[in-house]
Amino acid sequence: MAEPGPDPSRAREEEPSPTGKEEAVPAPKKRRLAEGERYVPPPRKLNTGVSFGAEHFAETSYYFEGGLRKVRPYYFDFRTYCKGRWVGRSLLQVFGTEFRAQPLAYYRAAARAGRLRLNEEPVRDLDIVLKNNDFLRNTVHRHEPPVTAQPIRILAEDEEVVVVDKPSSLPVHPCGRFRHNTVIFILGKEHGLQELHTLHRLDRMTSGVLMFAKTAAVSKRIDEQVRQRQLEKEYVCRVVGEFPEHEVVCEEPILVVSYKVGVCRVDPKGKPCQTLFQRLSYNGSSSVVRCLPRTGRTHQIRVHLQFLGHPIVNDPIYNMEAWGPDRGKGGKIGKTDEELLKALVEEHRSKQSLEVLGIGEEDLNSSGESKDCGNSGDRTKSAEADPINGSSCPAEDKKDPKRDNVAACPLNSDINLETLDKDKELSLRGNQDGQTGEKRWEEKDPLCVECRTNRRDPSPKELVMFLHALRYKGTDFEYCSSMPEWAMEDWEE
């Protein structure tokens, strides 16, 4: 997604394995700026590097099919302490009012199966009243969306940084419905790269140069360049129509419409931003455009191109019929935000392509707005997990953005959970092979409707968006990737 900028929130696992203490830099008090003076954001709080160990990688395994990287379904524990608003309420009341992605029958069946634990004791009675500091654990059967099978290519690595060429469709770190199918997990599992500090992020559907620092000191040094706007970013994209030959500067403010679906638009109430565009080629139907974002707002390049009437050719959000006959050109939509979101979701639902948005039906059924890792901007936060069933829940800037978040499977009304035989439940941890010591992952689970649902896999083509981070240059470094095939001058669809 991103038109990157600094990432103030590094992802962490629910069970992190930090090797050091966080280094916090106190933020100075905001003062009134003199006329023409630019505001410089305060230094970030530096966390320990993101790290996962063998126990995390052993949760499941990858397999490749039809040009896609897939993750075998696996069991996973969501954990949370009792929130203040839950105190004095029963578990049944909390499930029925705040976690509507699942019917109450599911939670009763999950309790009978031993998948709900309160203070590490099995929950037998959902009428139990919650107290302050109660600790709740829920075990779910987790299905991750597939991503493209294109490998992560390492562009540079030394004692300070590792720079990769990120394929489209891969989130940077665990969030949303993704965990193993993320850059961080793949780098750790397949390349042995751990304790990485995220310097910036890219949208899930954006490919290209992605940098990680290996130490907090390097992270701090590069963050200072970002704050002082000493970091140059160059993108390339393919857009609809004949883009103007002269340089185009777009300074339209951008407003977030929905964190859950990941949609923004130009609006006077939005945040100020600036993008420079230069046409590189035109093949008679589409143009290759060089993009130089001077700020790092959510979906900045994509929204500005849509406003100019030249959306990215295969943008799954900003080049859709839901935006109206002009597809949002000039900010003309003709719909309220609610009508726009509904139209976008219905258009993807009709194409069976909700997964391309990084959401599922269960995310739409759950209450509240949340940010999706695949659709958030560089300076935005990832979705906070619904700690009970893993579906989305509200995530605000003040909340912890680093919680691993996945949507659990919704249950169809025709499944008789009330009479589900507990003895027929599958193991929650997979079967251990006594001779080889390897796990055999259970692919079917009686409580998981996802196991009973035949979903259409996206094609590798659907998982590629024509927006690529081509170059990142700082005061003492410059990293470039090769031009993608779709950006060649003579390329045709």
C-alpha cells in the first residue's frame, strides 16, 4: 500500500521474543511555528527488533500451488486481559454484544471443546462474570489468504541493513488476516533474518524496495533523515490513459474514509500532501508514470492519480465502477461515504474478490472500524486484533498497533453446533510424530466454517498491482530495484 514514510509502530508478535529494552525518546512540547516554518515530527520511540523463533515457524508450513504461496491451516491462541468495560459483565453478554462475527452457538461449542480458557482454566459456564485483570485465551483455527509465489529478492545486506524487493500481495508484518504469509515471517523462516527494525512500510499490493535496519542505532539514524525530509522516494506505476507529458504536481489533501476496508479520498478536511508525477512512456492505452511523493499519506499516490483522472490500471480500490462514471476524477463521486463503501464491497463480492482487499465476510460482519495491514499507510497503525475471535475491532492511533490480528471463520446457521460431539473434536496442537518429531497439521476442523467453504483462489495476476517502489535514497545510501516488466515502454496487457 504504501507511499511510505516512517513507520512509528513496528510489528510485534503476541508472544514477542525481545532481546533488549525499548529506548524511548521524550517528545518535545509542540510550539507555535513561525510563518513559513515546517513542522518536524519528534523522534520515534525505538522498539526492539521484530523477531520470531522456531516455535513460531513450526506452527504450520508453506506449500506452493497455481503460482501462489499458501499456508496450511493451523491452530492459534488469541489472548487478552479483561477490558474495563467488560468488568461485571458475563462472557455471554460480551460475546453477544461486542463479538458478533460468531453466533453464540459457536462460543458454547468452543467452550465445550476446551478452546476458551479464563485465567488458564477451561470455561464451562459462559454466564461467568468477568473481573478486573481476568486473562482470556481463545484457540481458533486459522486460515490465511494466499499470496503470490514470487520470491522475496534480497537487494542488499550488510551489518546495518537488509534491503529486499517485496513482491505484490505480501504484507510487511503480521496483521489483518496474515501472519506466516508476511515479509517478516518469510525472511525469518527462509533467510534466517531476525531482530529486524521496520524503517518504512509498503502497501500489501505495492511491490518494490523495502528497507529494514538491523540495529536500533541504524533505525534512529535513518528515522532522523525521514523526519528532516532527507529521504528521497521514487515510485513507478502504470495508469489508465495518456498522462500529460509535462510534470504534474498534485497537492490535494487526503482523508481516510474507512480503516477497515482501507479507502481514502480527496477532501478539504484531509491531511495536506504533495506528489510530483512525470510521464515516462505511453503505449496507446496506458502510461508509465514516475511518482515522487514528498509526504507519506495513506494511499497518497493512488488517490492523487485517481483525482487526476488516471488511476492505476489494476488498482482494486481506486479504479472501480463504485466511484461512479468518472471513477472519482476531480473528486466527483456522487455518493456518501457509506454508499461508496457499500458499493465497493458489493462490487468485489460479486467478483468473489474480497480477499484481494485483504478482508473477508467475517470482517464485514464484525462491529467497529479497523485498519487493515494491507491497506494502511506508512504512518498509520495496523488493526488491533479482536482478542476473542480474531476478527477486526476498532483501532485508533492511541491504541497498540502491533497486535497480530486475523479474522476467525464465521459460522453458517445450518451447522448444528449445539449438538457437536466434543469427542469428535480434533487436537488443538496437531499430532506429534514420535519418530520424526515433526507436526502433522490438521487441515479440517469441526468448528471452522472456513474448512467447509470452497473459496475461489485469486490468480497470481489478481495479486499484482502496477505500483512499484523503485528507489530509496538517503544522505549516505541509495537502493534501487529493477524496473518491473509491466513498466516497460513496449509492454501490452
